[in-house]
Amino acid sequence: MATAPLRIVHIVRAPIGGIFRHIADLALAQTRAGHEVGVVCDASTGGAFEAEAIARLAPQLAFGVARFPMRRKVTPGDLRSALSLYRHVRDLSPDVLHGHGAKGGVFARAIGSVLRLGGRKVTRIYCPHGGSLHYDPTKLEGRIYFRLERLQQRFTDGLVFVSDYEYAAYESKVASPSIPARVVYNGLSPEEFSAVPTDDDAADFMFIGMLRDLKGPDLFISALRDLKSLYGITANARIVGDGKDRQRYEAMVADFGLSDHVTFTGALPARDAFRKARCVVVPSRAEAMPYIVLETVAAQVPLIATRVGGIPEIFGRFADRLVTPGCVAGLAAAMGAAYNDPDGMRKRAEGQRKCLSETFNVELMSDRITSLYMETRGARGHSTPARSAETPLMGSSAILARNKTSQTSDAE
């Protein structure tokens, strides 16, 4: 889709995990399309792995990557960060401010609104990436966040959701969008749709992701314990990723007597990690549209995952194989079945990969998001949202019931 070049700034708090992978892929695709793009993120989040990724990304973007202090929770210190952010963004003269996650969405819409009051034609786009949508609507904290989300819709020009489930969660917990809204799946590059062979010394199972309870490493470790005690299977495993709770998970491994069979590797590029295990396990308690599931399926690696967020949309006709979230017994049973039938798991992995490439494509992702920018440039007061071809066919209650999961108060 040919469009006039835009000046685009993406704002996110944490430059880690799938959310930053999404932003990096989108920013690079938009750059290839001729737009001038920059990224703003937190200065303190992430380690050496993330620093290297930012160092690779920054020179490829016209506006580079700028880092400012951004705390997870809303605090008075945000005013100082907001002022520094505002000055930086103002000087870039953006056409589009695209906020990712709850905190990035606040900054993008607040700064964009101030710039509009000054006469700038700035389009304000928001993508939750799960974020505040993971909160429990029956609890006070959740009710506060959802009220804030409803209020901010008045200062938003367009919404992007990375899965049908995320759209339905927003519709159910926040409000039906009164502005243009579009479901756009995360995308992979063509070279990622090639099988990754396993090393000769590959472990039986691998967890890969941020080391936080939301992603379920504690469930993975507990399932390994049950494999040994209930099924007589002493499996070797690798835990790939970093996070502030790593020591707690290492203590769990030691307490369960699994230290000789479980290795913590730190963060690794996904396709490098895939070589080190015969089966990837994604035991998340909540998700939006996780890249690690897309990457695993595209690499034709056997996968066990939970029925949360947009994962059933990735699995498609194979969704009946998903595990109930938070259920250690179900996870252990699935891992035991995979351990005893490696050939069957490999055949299923091959079948899943075949139906992925057309839908989860990075250039399609970029085109659909950039076209939403153009659609909403300066446009307000739409009575109904612009729905994409991927918009859910089921109502929000049906989608949420299908993927019903435990709630968490760990918004991004």
C-alpha cells in the first residue's frame, strides 16, 4: 500500500520479550516502506541480551532508540519522565505516536494530546499487548485501571489488538471501541518458517520466556517434579530466560531434587534455543499473542502450550491439544505423553507449521497497522470502529469463555 512517508514514534515501557520483538519488527518494516521511525523505552529494564538487541536496532531507525526512566506502576515520578519524554518527542515532530502496553499507551496518548492542543496533527494509536487487560475486573485495582482505559479512549485515534481474544477482553472489560479498531496478528519473517534441527545433546523439554509467574516457569518446574514422582520419568530440561524471580525458581528446582536435570541458561535468541530441546513448553497463565508460540510453530519444534489469550488462534484446528492454564496435573500429563511419543509430536509440529505463514506475516502486519494510521490521520468522532478481516466472528463473551484463564495484577 503506497502512502506518503510518515514520522512514527513507538513508545513502550519495557524493552523485553514479545512486545519489544513486535515493536522492532514493525519499526523495521515501516522503515523499509519509507517511513521515518523511532522507539522510546525504559532506561533501566532489561539486561545484556536486551541491550544488544537495542544496539542492533537503533542504527537502522531514522530516530534511533531513546531511553528514559519509566516505572511499571503509576507514580508521581512519572511527571518528570513525562516532561523529558515530551521534549524528546516534540522535537521529533511526529505524525504518529504509537503506544504499546499500558504505560506506553499512557505516554503516547498524553503527549500526543498536548501536541494536538499546540496545533500539531498527531495521530494517537494504542495497542494493549495484554497489559492492563490482564487485571481482574472484580478487584479494585482492575476496576481503576479499566476506568482509566475508558477515559483514555477519548484521547485515542485508533486501537490495534494482536488477537481476537485481546479485542474481546477490551470490549468486555473496558468498552466497545468507539474509534477505529483493528485486529492485526503478530508476524514473522519468511526465513523463520524453516525447521530448526535439534542438537544431539538436546534436553527433553524447554521453558523459554521471561522468568515471572505470569509466564508459568513455576508450573513447568512443578510438572517436571510430577513427571518424576507420578510417571517415573526423570526428564532433562532447560529454562531459557531472565527475570528478577530467577533465584526463586532455582530454589524450587533444588527443593524438588531436580538440580542435576534442570539447567538455567539465561536469555538466548529463540532459534538458537530451539536447538537445545526436543519439545518447548509454554505454560503461561495469561497471554495476548505470544511470539514464542509463533516462533516455535514456525521452526517446526514440538510444542505444549496452555489455552490462554490468542494461543488457540495460532493452534487453529489443533487447539484441542492445549492445556488448561494453571493446571500442573494437565501439564505433566501432556509432557508425559510427549516424552513417550516423540515421533507423533514431530509429525504434529510439521502439520501446524504449514498453515501459519500466510496469516502471521511481518509485512502484512506492518501494512495493516500503517494503513490504520492513514485511515485515522486527523479523523475523530467515528460512531463505529473499523473492523478488520481478522475481527472475531464470535462475540466477546464466547471468546473469553473459550479461553477462560486466571487473572493477574501484573500489567505491563
